[in-house]
Amino acid sequence: MTGGADTIRAMRPAFLWAALAAIFALAAPQMLALFAIINLTTAIALAILALSLALIWGYGGILCFGQVAFFGLGAYAYTIAAVNFGGSTWAILVAVLVASAVAAALGYFMFYGRLSDVYLGVITLTFTLILFSVMRRTSGPDWKIGKSLLGGFNGISSPPLNLPWNPAVKLFPEHVFYVAMAALILCYLFAAWLVNTHFGRVCVAIRENETRAELLGYDTRAYKLGIFTIGAGIAAIGGVLFSQGIGRITPDVFGLYNAALVIIWVIVGGRGTLAGPVIATFALFYLTSWLGGQQVLNNNLVLGIILIVFVLAVPRGIAPTLLGWWRRGTVRPAAARVRRRRNRAEAAE
């Protein structure tokens, strides 16, 4: 009972963020045009991707340079399954299972093979680039899974989401936005709950000192594999929603640019937080969208400068830095008041 109460108490900030997100979800369709809603759905999908990396890197200590691999696998698996099933109900589940299974298989060889962090990052990035190269070579009628052509570099059009168990009723973009916001809120609350459970606390202990965790009797390989697989499943949900936001999925989703972007989102938002990378994703998504509409500043140059500034000047990221400032601003005055009351009491004596 005490452990459950402690978990709920620790999740109070997460509930606050979730409530604010729910209010935004209800208000946004009333204030924004249809194009803005579709664009926002894409940003939400990318925020879920950032959330998945924030979980495995910030709390599991696993720097995965290829998180977009599971994001893209989820999008492709959903699209192919939806075409073959004639609906999205089971296709979403297939997307999550495919990405999680691939992550479990890849993670088993990496973690049980005792690879160092450097090799782990190289392998995950290489795996992503292999997927990029392979999927670009799947043009022509011979490359298909069931009824779904893979499309090569042109990609595949993604079937729209439908009402559960009723493929005849397709969801409009406004409805997909609601689904995306609900998915983001639920994934965020699940991740916040997970990191406050015994499993999550052990993962944090492994991140801080893996050798000490092993000496305490924990199978660090199993915990790392577990959080890595869960993160892949969350990324796959983002991939499904991404395919809805842009209407199709292409091999470019596995590109090096996207692999680097998610790392930047987490660095800017702050490792060790969940809300920070989500907020940073929205901010940088709209920043890059604005940069793409002008000819003065180069998009990649600006992102590179942002990365360098945050690595050198704000290494903890925005969220932890602001939280630290707020705590110093509240704790120090409170401590000063306590000292003054103590001094007055001593003087009265």
C-alpha cells in the first residue's frame, strides 16, 4: 500500500501535465484550421518518439541512435497490416508487436553480448541505415507483403484509422488529432508510472552504476532489455500516428537526419525528464517548419547551433535547468525565513 501511495504521490506532476494536455486537446480543434490540426498531429507523433527515447536514455541509460528504426517499423507494419486486414483495429497492435519484437531480438544480442555504450549506439544507428537502404530498393511489383506493395523510395499510402471493429467508418483528421493526443497522454502517464515503479527505480540504479546494481543481485541485462523493448513499442505508436499525419510512409523515415533530430529533442528538453523532451519536440518542430519557409537561415545550421549551445551551456536541458532555478528560488527564501525565526527565538531567550 505504501509503495502504491508513493508512486501516486511521485506522479502528481505527471497528472498536472496530462490535465493541461487534455485541456489543449479539447480547445485546439476549436481554434485551429484543418491544416494546422493535421500538422499538429504529425508533431504529436514525433513527440511520442521523443518520449520513447527519453524513457530508455534518460532513465535506462541506453543511448539509442536508432530509435527512429522502431518508429519507422511501426509505421510500415501498421500500413502493411491495415492494407491486408482492411482496417486499422488489429493493424495498430501488429505495429506495436513488430517493433517490440525486433527491439527484443536486437537488444538480446546487444545486452547479453555485453556491448559497451559506444558499440550499442553504433549498432542501433547502423541497423536504422540498413533499413533505410533496404526499403529504398523495394520498388516494383515483386516487392510486396500480401496485398501491400512496399513501394521502394516512393513509399506506401497509409490507410486512415477507422472506428474500432468497424472498418467502414473512417476517422476525419480532427478525430485523428483526438486519438493522437489521447495516445500521447496515455504513453506519457504510462512512462511516468513505469519510472516510479520498482522496475523503473532499478533501471535508474543501473544507469547510475551498473556494476553496483549487479552486485546487489539484479540482472541488469534483463532490465535493460525490458525498458529497451518498451521504448520501441511506444515509438511504434508514434510511427502509426506519423503515417496518419503525412498520409504515407517512405524510407526517409529511417534517414540519418531523423535519427539525429530525436537525439537533439531529448538533449534540449533534458535527459532524466519526460515532459521536457515532449515540449522541446513541439518547439523545434515548429521552429524547423518556420525555417523551411524562409531563405536566409539554413535549417541544419540552426539545429547544429542549438545542439552545441545546449551541450556546452545548458547540458542538463531546459526542463531540469528551469526546475533547478525554481527550487533555488523557493528553497533558499524558505531556509532564510527559518534561520530568521531561529535567530529571533534565540535572541528572545
